[in-house]
Amino acid sequence: MTDDNPSSPPSAPSSSGARRPAPGTAPGELETSVDEAPTLRFLAYGPDGFKETIAESLSDFTPSGEWPVTWIDVDGPPDTRLLEQLRDVLGVHPLALEDVIDQGQRPKVEGYLDQHFIVVHMLSYDERLQLEQLSLFLSEKCVVTFQGRVPSDSLEPVRARIRQNKGRIRQEGTDYLIYALLDSVVDHYFPIVDKLGDKLADLEADVLVAGTPDVIGQVQALKRDLLQFRRVLWPLSEALSSLGRSKDPLLCKETRLFLRDCSDHVDQLKDLLEVYRETAETLVETYLSVLSNRTNDTMRFLTLVTTIFIPLTFLVGIYGMNFDPDASPYNMPELRWRYGYPAVLVLMLLMAIGMFRYFVHRRWFR
């Protein structure tokens, strides 16, 4: 169902930070709340060289038949003008552009006539896992990518390979460029997984001693990061697998082979992530077990000390009674004994030592 009403409400930012169309917006509506124009990097190349320019509008770039491949990299949230230019000039489907505006997309691959639309996520890790949506359009002569303005850029190694003519990228078409971009994004996942593994190892040591009060909070934060990572990898594995099996003419047979290899890398990451998630789950149980054992040890010690002092308290209670020995020879005659007080102290000491040795012999004191 479509609606040509020009007064359709603009897209609105969600509470999670994603730019989403307002309820009731017509499908394919390209209105955004972005005022600042993004930066566009045009990188056209072929076997004989490359040309790289930076502009703020698609109209500033004139495609040339000299270069077989053109890569348009949009750095920053796209504004309405740029989206309309991509729709009218390059023929990008409005529904795909709507998904570019909506930053809450899951990794996926969709086909639109003679184009492919791909969504993946670039990740960075600095105490917490951060996600940035990367949208890619693949056509026969052009590749368009959308990324936000964040410090991490997983695409720079691909630009360097094009500039320096490393590998086979300048001899291949747009399908190989898409593979190179996806492979670079996946390759940047491995250092993040290593960081998560190192943090998990550190938390294991802290959990075993239970010496850090906020260790359980750190474990829960790590579990959230691992869960968020998992939500990226599982649909990405399906998307890459579908690309690798695709019979679309935009993807040549050899490129599909490379895409299957990239999918295999994602499967390796999934296996590592599952191990880390299971380890993180057991850390909570281990922490509670360590605290329980520590509490039990404390209660055992207090119980044994209390047990030692019970008979001593009994003696003190007896000799604290006010019976007059002058009234009767049975009223604590030892109170008039010259060594009565030292004898009671020695008796109490011997009782305490005897009970302590007994507890040690039974291995109740540790």
C-alpha cells in the first residue's frame, strides 16, 4: 500500500537511538530529521589505476566510463536530499533506503531487481561493545555503503588495498568489492572476540577469590555484550550463506566461493562466542558458590568458637550466683578456698584447650 501525501510525518528517533519512521509513514518514505549533509567518498578504480574524490553531494560526482567499478562511501547519517538522489540517479529501491534510515536493522540480504541490499554491523569494543549499522548496495557498476561517524572504520583496509593495488581487488568487479568489504568487517570481529576472551579470563580469576565487590556486575555486563554479539553473528551467518549459494548473475562463481569462506569465518566466531557465553554463565554460579563456601567457613568458625565458650559461660553463670557460704556449708564452699579463683581459671583454660584440640583432630577447624 502506498501513499502520495506529501505531508506524511517525518521519521523520528527511537529511544534506543535508531532513526525509525513515525507510525503511519508511507512505505518508502525518505524523510529524515538529519540536517547536516554527510561526507561522500567516491572511489573509482580499475586495473590501470584509481580516482578518489570527496564531496558533499552526489551531483558533485560525474561517473566516468574509464573506471569499471565505482564505490560511493557515505560517511554519516544520510539526509533526505542524498536519499532522493540515490533513488533517482542510481535507481536504489526506496524500501532499501528506508532500511538505511532505520538503524535498528538486523543483518540481512535482500534482492531488489538488479541490485542487492545488505546490512551488517561494524563493532568496536572499549569497555563495552558498540554496534554501527553498515548498509551496502550492490549493482553491476556501483557499490554504495552507508556508515556512521564513529572512530572505528572496518572499511579502511579495503581502501588501502585499492590505492596500493594489493591483491586482486582492482582486477575484479563490484561483487568482489562487496566480498572484500564484508570480509574486512568480519575480520575486525576477531580482535573483539579476543578482547572479550581476555576479559573473561580476568573475571574468572576475580570470581575464584571473590575479592572484588562489583565482579558480579562486570560478569553481567560481559554477558550482555556476548548476547549482543550473538544477535549480530547468527543472522549474519545466514545472510552470508545465502549469498554464497546465490545464483544471481551479479555474483560470479568465484566470488561466491570467497563468500562461503567468509561465512565459515563467521561460523568459527559463533563457536568461540558460544564457549564464552557458557563460561560466563558458569561464572555467576561459581561466584555464588565461592560466596556460599566463604559464608559457611565463617559460620563454622563462629559456631566452634561459640561451642568452646558455652561451657565457660556455664561455669561463669554458676559462680555468678549469690549464695552465701556462711548460711550453709553447701553454698559454694570453694569460694573460701585460698586457690579457688586460680583453680577455676585453670579449669576454664583446660576445657577450652581440650575442646580446641578435639575440633582440630576432627578437622572442623580449617
